[in-house]
Amino acid sequence: MSILNKSILITGSSDGIGKSLAIEFSKLGANIILLGRNSKKLDEVYDLLDHSHASQKHLIIEADLALLSNEAAQEILIAISQEFEVLDGIIHNAAILGTMSSLEDYDLSSWDEVMKVNLRAPFILTKTLKVMLESASLPRLIFTSSGVANKGRSFWGAYSVSKFGIKGLAEIFKDELETTTNIKVFNFDPGKTRTNMRASAYPAEDPNTLKSPKELIDCYLWFFDKESSNSSQSYFEFSELSNQLNST
Ligand code: NDP
């Protein structure tokens, strides 16, 4: 499974799963486009990326996805196209948890922020960057799902609703793009993973009982592999996909 020389945008790569993916993918020779809102954290991740492969380079894009406009997305397109000829993939990983409260008590500004970061930003970024994906040989669009994307659960409010929305967004992009372009669309639920978001949602949980973000790497590598081009399935959960990969 080679991602050597592939240029991959990972949103929310300043921490958690996105940070780990960026580091591991860079070790395998990928060019990483880090996107986050905190320049200090992005610089720290940049310094952890592997630069040892021939012509390997990385790019930092500082952007607050809660504030993303069409114009800001165009600027991101320009910044990426100045550095890379093609874009091989986007991993729409950034998200916020928002407030854990009943819908009745849900704060409107928190609701709006969650929807902007988790759902509106992947929509704007995808439609703006699609043009660069189209010129790649095996382009991939990977959305990030969650256990609360398929069945509503009390107190998960806007986060859960945004992940239901991502399911729809991924399915519609799949239907529209896979018939007209070579872009392959996946929606992946990474499952319980040891990150700050998980700790905020489950403060009483022992983080040592959870898998580390690094353990997700084989699943993400498979999405970028030629083999996944033949998959008619687009929605995957971690346990299912990792069992599948381990048995082959
Ligand atoms: P983290 O909170 O650890 O990381 C989230 C990342 O998104 C951070 O880099 C964060 O930046 C970034 N981000 C948040 N808001 C913005 C914004 N406005 N603009 C730009 N970047 C932003 O979360 P995880 O790594 O746990 O989650 C990654 C993905 O996996 C999410 O989509 C989540 O829903 C999903 N997921 C996670 C599970 C888990 O158990 N961890 C389970 C199921 C799904 P900053 O560093 O500035 O905060």
C-alpha cells in the first residue's frame, strides 16, 4: 500500500487522530498538507513530520473552519496549487464536540459552531478543491463518521446531528462524483480512540483502555490503496475494516 509522493490534505491535523495520521503518512513518503486553526500547534506537528523522502514537502494551512467562506476556500486552493500539481486526497477529520446537553437546553452559538466546523466546512472545502483532486490518479475523499451518526443519542446534540449530516454529504458526493469523476468517496468511523475529544466526551473513562490514533493507520492506508477502488461499500467502521484487513 503505497502513499509515496501522494499529496494529502488532513483537516484538524494539529492534534488527535489527524496529527497521528499526518506523522505516520509522512514517514511513508506522503506530502502532508496540515490544516488547523492554531499556528503554534501546527508548527509543532510540522516539525514532527518526516522530510527524508526525495522531493517530499509539506505545507501548513492555518484556517479556522468555523469561519470558512468560499473566498477563504479559494485561497486554500491557491495555496495548495502553488505547492502541488495534484491533490491525491482530503481527509475531512476536523470536528468539535460542542456542548453535551439536551436539545432543549442546547446553546444556539455552540450549535452553529459545531455545524460550521463539522458539516459546512467539509462541504465548502470539497466543492472548492474537487478540481485539484480530479487530476490525481487515485483520488480519495474521506469523511469522518461517529457512533452517533446512525442512531440519535440523548445529550449528543449538534455533534450527532452534524455526523448524520456528514453521512448524507458523503453519500451525495459519492453519487455525484463517482459517476462523473475518478474520485472515490469513503465515510469512516474510527471508533473509540485515545484523544482529547474522547476524553471530553467520557471524562470518567480510563484512556489506557482505548486504542491509540496510530492503530488507525492501516485503515486509512487501505482507503488510499488501489484495492479500495473496487469497493462498492463506502461506509466503514474501524472494527469491521480492521478485521477485514487482518484476515487478508
Ligand atoms: P481532537 O479534538 O483530538 O482533534 C480535533 C482536531 O480538529 C484538532 O486538530 C483541532 O484543532 C481541529 N479543529 C477543531 N476545530 C477546528 C476549527 N474550527 N478549525 C480548524 N481545525 C479545528 O479529535 P479526534 O482526533 O478525537 O477526532 C478526529 C475525528 O474523529 C473527528 O471528526 C471526530 O468526530 C472523529 N471521531 C473520533 C472518535 C474518538 O474516539 N476520538 C470516535 C469517533 C469519531 P485544535 O488543536 O486547535 O483543537
